[in-house]
Amino acid sequence: MLSREEILHIATLARIGVSEEDVEKYQHDLSEILDYFKKLDELDVAEVEPIGHITGMQNRFRSDAYEDFGSIGKEQILKNAPEVKEGYIKVKSVL
């Protein structure tokens, strides 16, 4: 079973306030959870293939390719901008 000091340390790490009544409750509840994980350690998983993601999906990245729109394409893009200065889209200052 977890000690009172361990429960208070966990509460500090989680940045939650714990009353004295809750300390005893959490001692019991967290100890049960940790005991369940000990039961899982007893399972033989030598034949089980590890998986990275349950759906089997993988990240899909776009190619980082430069596309030249030419002067006509640039003019069309800048035409949609609310404000343009010296051939660039003008935006509000961030800092």
C-alpha cells in the first residue's frame, strides 16, 4: 500500500489539493490500481507482436516541393489579399 507521503507527493506532482480524508481514500484506490498492473506483469507476452498503432495507419507527408506560380499566379494571389505592400501580403505586427 502506498504511504501517506507518496500520496501527497503524487498530489503535488499533479498539482491538486488533497484533504486528509482523501489521502486514505487515494491510498486504497491507487494501491489497487498498482496491484492490477502487477497482475498484468505476470502475463506471458513473449509470443505477442508489439503494435505501434491499433488502426495500422501511418503518417502521410506531402512532398516539400517548390512550386512557381509565375507572375500571373502571384498577381492572382495578391489580388485576394486585403492589403499588399511592395509585392508582399501585409499583415499586422505579431509582437
